Amino acid sequence: MNIPKMRTVPEASAELKALDEHTALTQCAIRRLVLDGKIKSVKAGRKHLINFDDLLAYLLNPFHEETPEEEAPAAVTHISTDRMTEYKKNIGLIK
């Protein structure tokens, strides 16, 4: 059975620093990867637990192909700027 190496962000940063003492990846950068959804995490209270092997895999290939965002369906209509300004005046947001 292969047990995942679950680490908090500071622990993952320290372990990465132990593997490569000249790494430029900071705790803040790892946290941003987690919050942006580029690295999966499990929330434990206020902490995010990340699989250290997944972090290393992401660092080996950070430019994997992502699915492109879908275009808005044709049925969606866009409100013109003039019409939005008129609406904001009507509800009192602008004078």
C-alpha cells in the first residue's frame, strides 16, 4: 500500500528546500498554486494538506494542457454600456 505524503504548505516548502537548497519556490508560491487549483489539496481546519508527490509532479510539468474555457452560449445577450448606465441611474447607483 502506497501512503500519500500529505504535507502542510510550510512542511512541503521545508521538504522541497531539503531536496534543493537553492530552490526559489516559497511557501507563498506553493500556497498560490493550491489556491489557484493547480495543485489539489485537502482542507484540514484552516490548513491545506497537499500530496508532496503531486507537488513534485506539477513542478516537473507545470505547462500541462488545460481545458480551454467555453464560450458563452448564443442565447446569452450582452447589455450595452449605455443601457447599463441608464439602469444604474434608475436604481440610484450613479447620478
